[in-house]
Amino acid sequence: MGIFTELFAKPRPLRVSRQSRGMLILNAMDSAELSDIGIKPADFPQIARDMAAKRRF
């Protein structure tokens, strides 16, 4: 079953992969780091989309 999933699955867009990496980076930061740079957890999705669009990592 696993081989059929790999054969017929659509590849994920690169932007989605970058966005998920951006979310991982933001979630890895502690609250002191986030407050130093002025980011709130509610802003994480927008910041991750911006990071993916700009290809910063």
C-alpha cells in the first residue's frame, strides 16, 4: 500500500514546505526571544508565509 501512495501522490509545492519550516523555527523560539523582537504567537502563520515567499531559509 505504501508504494502506491508514493507513486500516485502529488508532490507538495515548495512553498508549503518552506512555510512549514518557518512555523517550526517560530515554534522553537522561547517567549523571551519572541518578546524581544515583538512577535506574538497569533502572528506565526503570517510570518511563516512571508518567510516562505521571501525564501529566507
